[in-house]
Amino acid sequence: MSAYCNNCGTALPPAARFCSACGTVVAGAPPMGSQPYSPYTYPPYPVRLVRPIFGRQFAGVCVGLARTYNWDVGLVRIVTVLAGVFIFPVAEIAYIACWIGIPEEQLGEMNPPPQHVSPQQAPTQQV
């Protein structure tokens, strides 16, 4: 399938971005540096399921699941409590299995907790 220039009608190769005869931009050409869309794109690194040290309430299972799958932490905790109440032994066994099976976050790979600086401690800019 060949492409044609909308301005002068010259036949162009399929990967052309400009017309070789008149220099106009070919309609539908991808911008420079862009890669074609692929439904199988992956993040640059795999997201690890770990129990974080900061932000946990009990064992870090809910926070770890929420951070790994980009869920709301509060919603995961509410679903866990409701499952613990209504599906009595299954939810507790699953939580304990996750507590044992999911590794704890190592000190080298964790993000530090946010530092709250009071106005008196804030550095001042000198002009």
C-alpha cells in the first residue's frame, strides 16, 4: 500500500513523513521519536510485591497489595475487614498466608518517609 501526498499527489513510500516533491508534511505520519503503539508494553522494571516498612498498620499486606496494583489503601483495608467478618476463616487464613509469603521490603529499596519541615527550620534564601 503506497501513500500519496495530499498537496501534489506524488506517490510516496509508506514510511515517508514529508513529500519529496513539494515538502509538505504527510497526513497521518507519526511524530519524530515516537514509537508505534503496542498493547504489550511493559513498565521498565517489574513491580515487586513486598510488605513495606512505612505506611503499614499491622503486617503491611494491604499496603503492599495497594502499592503493587495501584489501588487505594483505604479501600483494600475496608475490603479486608469486611471479608474477615463475612467470610470468617478464609480471609484470616489468606491474610496470614500473605503475611508469611510476601517478603518484607529491604532497607536499600525503600523510599524514606516524608520529612515535615516547620517554618522555623525551613532554609531561607539570601539575595
